[in-house]
Amino acid sequence: MGKVTWGFTASLDGFIAGPGHDMSWLEDLAAREHEAHSTEGAGLEDGVVEALAGEVGAIISGRAGYDAALAQRDQRGELTSEAYGGAFSGTEFILTHRPEELAEDPAVVPLDCHVTEAVRRAREAAGAKDVQIISADIARQALEHDLIDEMQVFVAPVFLGDGTRIFEVPGGRRVDWELVGAIPGAARSLGRVYRPRR
């Protein structure tokens, strides 16, 4: 059985999306990086995105991110319109309290359940591959239940000032992490893997 991972690219000031789940900043950075270095963009060497996507058998994402991707589909480029820029080929689960509204979308499996059940079902679908959480809120819930094995972090050289924070808990909550190592091919984006210190 694979790991449950939480993966994201964050701005230097700790946001994974701008206001309204805006991802244009990541598209802009990737385009500039591609022009300057002839790589896949966003500080990644060729083949890194495909290699990371190949390890993932299921994704868990949130309804707000799903809705934003649909609403912004005309503004989003290849990198942020689909998971792993379209390189992902597993099952995507969307946690929502209104699953019937997504019943017509064959690309996703809507779930209305507790995060522990969502992770269980995603693990089952992923088989020997990893489960990737791509929602800050769902990751926070999963951390509360000790469900995350690893965190994959990429850093983008930009300040956003507002948006979706990496980790936000009213009143605060400390979670300690230990460095596992660098992500090969992601040196320019400071790609790192951490695991919770248990």
C-alpha cells in the first residue's frame, strides 16, 4: 500500500492559491521559467511532473478548488487546469456535502463523508500507489487524524498577500515536520519531502 501525501506549491508568504483560488500566478511563473531555462516550468526539470504523477493512484481534493477550476477553466493553462498538468491518470475524489451536483462529471468521484473514510476509499482505489491530498483544508483535517505520511513542498518566488494559506487553524496548532530529502529535479523550486514528527 502506498503513502498518503499532501502536495502543493506555495508562495514565499505561505499561500497555495490566490484570492478566489486564483492560480494565474503559478501559470505566469511557469511560463517565465520555461522561457528562461527551457524546462517544464515552475522550477522543475523535464520529466519531474510525470514522475511524481506516476506515483499517485488517487487524489483527494475539495469542492471549492473543484468549483474554482471549472469557473476559471478559460483562464487556466495546462499546468493548473488538471492535476499534474494532465499527467495524472488515477481516480480523483472530491469531498463535498452536495455530491449529487457532481454526478454528471465522469472525471471525478464525489464523496460526502468524513476525511477518514475518504482516505480509506482513496487508498483502496490507489492500490499500491500513493494517495495525494491537494486541498489545504482536507490536509488540515487529515493531520488531525494522523493520516498524512508525507508532505511534498515546492516554493514559488512570489508574494501573494492573500488567498488560501498552507495551514490555518484558528487559535493555532503546532505540527512538527522532519526533512526526508530533496525532490530530484526540483532544486530551483526548493522541492522537499517532509514527514510528520510523531
